[in-house]
Amino acid sequence: MPAHLSADKLALDLSVRDLTDPAAGPHALQLVLDRAVEALAQRWGCEVRSYRGERTVSVEDNYDNLGYRADDITRDARYTRYVDDRTMLRSHSSALVPAALRALAADPDPAEDVLLVCPGLVYRRDSIDRLHTGTPHQLDLWRLTRRPAPMTTADLDDMVTTLVDAVLPGAEHRHEDRVHPYTRSGRQVDVERDGEWIEVAECGLAHPRVLARAGLDASWSGLALGMGLDRMLMLLKNIPDIRVLRSAEPAVAAQMADLSPYRPVSAMPAVRRDLSVAVDRDDLAEDLGDRVRDALGADAGCVESVEILARTPCAELPPQALERLGARRDQDNVLLKVVLRHLGRTLTDHDANLLRDRVYAAVHRGSAHQWATGG
């Protein structure tokens, strides 16, 4: 039985503002969403149907109805925030799609060509750096049609080109093959920025099995695309750090109302702390990131990045090193680089050491401790 979220943790997770929702106030992410939808609707001349749904979804809609196997590793509680045995916080915006498909199937007079729009905040296990967060915003765009000629990869190419041209004018893009349980001919889409290829979307032909499970017969075919809205906005406005999107600093928040280029506010100095910790053998950067976010709560925004610099099996360490860590031989010794930077003020050494110790306590699994502030 998977571990369930406590009532307090669930309430905290649900309190995070969904920046794509106009009901919570305006934000530039909504303008990116609108630009993407308008571009496809104009290109195809299709009907647009939007589905937001709840942040808590059934496990079936998040996994089973999208074709995930019963033994898929993503179902593990390390990757999924279970509310109870049948309900979870959605881990991707694709979790909204099965209900949208069922609504289309139940329509007594459905359109022949429909764009399903499913945006929102999702909950992920993720590392901590300038591009990643545990609560990103995603957008699923599924085109469903009953036209005689079924959708093909040429239609998928057209969809991707239309979106990239609309949201990131002039950007070069490429795709690589990927396997998704809810698509055929799956792909990952990357765009080029300053010589680096950055992933922005995953897509493919909508899998007939997923459509059939929702009640759509074989006359339907479609395209399925999921896009990272945060990353698209960051690329469009040239925002260097994903924390900027939620910043309450007036000089920063004022710039999240439009799509004009981001004007950097005076950068606060970064503070680096290196930690030598004992972790379990299967702990990854994403696990450590989740622990840090949970432990720091509202102060997690002060952590710019947590990076694994080196990893050594504790069985290979000399006895004095094992004693210093209080580590078991079946654990790993990890050297972490922690970069602390408040977006609105300079951190004092005391502030940084307090944060360092809270990060240390969250990730260290040894019985001996080395505190910066005396414990």
C-alpha cells in the first residue's frame, strides 16, 4: 500500500498558486498558454475545449487510462503523491486528458475536429536547480478528429512547428524518438538556445487504446502534446531562474504580467556550502531535492541549487571516514554543492549557516553530524 500524504502536507500542496489559472490572478504563463492555443486553433480552424479539473485526480486517470502498466516504476510513492489508495495529486497535465476524452465521447453531437486544452500546476519529484521545481506548470494539447484521413506524423510535425513559431519566434527546434504509453511515434521536442538544446515538450500520435478506453471509437484519431509552460516562458522572456516566476519582489513580480524581455533585478550574492553526507544507495538528486523542499517549506526559495559533485560507496571509505559520517557500509557518501541565494536580499553568514544545517538535516542519513551552527 503506498504511503499517503498527511492532511497538513496535502493542504500545503493544494495551497500553491496555479499561475495558469486566471481566477488566481493574472500571470505571463497565461499569455503563453493563450498564444499556443490561438496559434493551433487558427491553423486548424477547429473547436477549442478547455478542461482544468481538480488537482487531485484518480490514480486511474493519472496512470491506467493513459496506458501505464500496473508495475510501472512511476507509480512508486517516491514519484507519486498519493492522497489515498485511489486518489493522488496529478503528476502531469495529461491526467486531465482522460476526463476530457470521456466528455467528448459523451457529447451527443461532437465536433468533427476538436482541440482539447488541459493546463495546470502539477506535482513532481525533481532536483533543485534553475530549471526545475517540484510544482511545475504544464499544458496538454490534444487534437481529435473524425475526418476520413487519420492523423499522421506529418500532422504532428506541423503541430510542433506551429507551436514553436508562435511561442518562441525564430527558435530552431529538433525532435528525438521517445516512448510514451499514451502515444504512438512518440517524440521529445527540444529548442536551441545559446548552443544548448533544451527540452520543451513531448508528443506523438494519440494512442487508439487510450481513445477507446475513453469511449471514442475507431473513427477518431488524434495528436497528443504535453508542453512545459514554465520553461517556455523562461525561454521567451530570457528568465535565468525558475524561482523568478513566483517571486513576490515588486520589481520582479511586475515583470510577470507580460511577455516583454525580462530585465534582471540587482542580483543578490550567492553563498556556497559544500556538504559531505551519507545517503541511501538508491537516493537520487530528485529525492534529495524533495527532502530539501519539504524540510525548508517557505524558505526553500532561498536554495538556488543542490548538485551532486561526487558519489562514493561507503564500503570503499576508510574507517575514520565512516565514523565521521556515522554511515553504514551499504550507504553512499555524497558530496553536495548547495548554492543559496535569496532573490530579494543578501543572506548573512548566519542566515546561510542556518539554511545549510536545515538542508544537511534533510539529506544526511548518517548517525554522526557536523553542524555549522553548533547543532
